Amino acid sequence: MHAIEFDKLSKVFQGKKKVTVNALNSLSLQVDQGEVFGFLGPNGAGKSTSIKILLGLIGSTAGTARIMGVDVTEKTARSQVGFLPENPSFYDFLTGEEYLRFVGKSFNMSAADISVRGSEVLNRLDLWEARKRPIRGYSKGMVQRLGLAQTLIHDPAVYVLDEPMSGLDPIGRALVKDIIRELKERGKTVFFSTHITADVEAVCDRVGVINKGVLLAVDTVSGVLERGVEGYTVRLFKPDGASEECVVAKADLQDFIEKSIAQRCSIERVEPKRKDMEAFFLEMVSPKQTS
């Protein structure tokens, strides 16, 4: 059973001046349990539309979506999900502590469990000192972290995060990445959308690239990076003690190392020179040049 499944999902909107907008075009995608999956695409690609359908916030024009085998039209599908929207908005007259209590009760948690879990997630998200302050006084980054806290409190099996690092400073971004890694270690499923390629490269098992409502590619992150190797930088020490750094083509590496050893050189370091996730992404979404 997949944690998340989209099956030939389509969504058509009636845009301005009655222009038809194909926000999603027959999206089919499966995310396994325990997997961290990055949903990568430029703004307006269809990422948030896919997530809104998955969470039952809007309906699809065609196709189906399921969470842990349950169709998303069934409200029980959402009982196992923690959701962070792209622009979280809360009852700002509540304190952070009160809001988490409200969320916990919505998931039928006991008062004792809410107290324990609330304390844990507030501390983990660096919000403990601000827990009794009204949310209206929180910075944008604090609101974003509170949004992540409310996805964690009921300890769901599946996490759906829409641009989870939006508005965070470098410290906050590092914290969110650490939490995603911790969730993976605990066997949780994390599906998050982003247009920031470095975030996908840092924490994801697989990546899907979507543009203009069409899923263009799905691959493992390791596979993308391995295929992107174009050559190597080799640092070696010669017999006279002098060091040298050489750039070697991918196909020539083995021969270069053998010759260097034969010449009594020692290899200090071999580093791949490769295209990164950003290059892969741009190749997918950029218009193809024709001659």
C-alpha cells in the first residue's frame, strides 16, 4: 500500500475572462511509506493544486487520490495526515500553546497527550519561550514554525508540507531539514513541494518535477546526482612532495589513477564534478531550443 497515490488526476479551472486553465493534466504518482519525496516545480506548476486535492480542500475534475489506501473524498483519509499549507494562517488571538491544544482536540487527543506532545514540539521548534504570547505577535518565521508544530502534534503517519521552508532564515531552514530527516528515521512519509532545488537534494529520497500541470520526470535523488557526474578533480602528491590538482574526464579516471600510481604519486582526494539538482530541474522545465 502506498502512503500517497495520485491516479490520472486532472483539474480544470475557469480562469479570468472565462479562459480555461488546465492546472493538472492526468497526474499519476505514488509515494511509498517511509519515503521523503520532493515535489519540485516553478511557481504555478500545479504543486499546490495537487496538495489541495489530496487534502480534500478542492475537488478534482478527473482521476482519484488516496492516502494510506483511503480515497481522499473520505474524511478518514485526513486523520493520518499532518498538513502545512504554503501560507499558514491561524486564529491570531490565540497563543501558540492554545492553538496546539485546539489542533490536538481536533484529532481527538487526550488532554494529557496534548500537554506532553505540545511541550515536545514547542521546544523542538524553538517556540517554548513564545508559547503564551498571542500569535498576532509572532514573526513570519515563527508562524511558519508553529505551522510545522501543528503538523507534528498528533504524530501522523504522513506529512504533507507545501513550501515548508518559505519565509525561514538559514537557522530555521536547517531546523526544518533536521526535522524531516528525523521523521524519515522514524518511518514517516514526507511529501513536500518546493521550487528550491537544494532542499530536495539535501533531504529527499526521490523527486518529481512538475511544470504546467504535467509530471515531467520522477527519479531518485542519488540517481540524478550520479548521472550528472561529468568528470573528477583529483588532488595528488608527486614523489618530490609537490602537490597537483588535475581535472579528469569521467571515462579517463581509472587510467589516470593507474598511471599516477605507476609514477609513484599518492592520491589524496578524488571529487566528482557534476551537475546538481538545479541543472536537472532546469533541463526539465526550460523550453527546448530548436535550430
